Amino acid sequence: MLNLFSGLDLYTELVLFLALIFVLFYEAINGFHDTANAVATVIYTRAMRPNLAVIMAAIFNFFGVLLGGG
């Protein structure tokens, strides 16, 4: 895998690294918004305690990305 990037110059490696950091940051922020939308109904209707709803959303969002992402 590392041989794939062995022929790149420093500028290209830096741009790829910064792009990766940007994408990871964007996905983290997007996940925060998705979690808020997912747990709002169960918290508002008091079907679950807020802490439990957020923890369950975090666990299942993680498994969703792990199992369904690419």
C-alpha cells in the first residue's frame, strides 16, 4: 500500500494528507448533525433518556459506517 505513494513529491503528499484531514473533519461534523436529527424525536417524546439515545446513536452510527461504508 505504501508503494502506491512512493513516487509522489512532497507537495502532492501534503495536499493528499490535508485533503484526508478535511474529509475526516467534515464527516465528523456531519455525523454530529445526523445524530442530533436521529435522536431528537425519541428525546422529545421521552421514549428514551437523552444519554441513552445519544450513546445508542453513536454505537449504531459507528457500526453503520463500519459495515456499510465502502
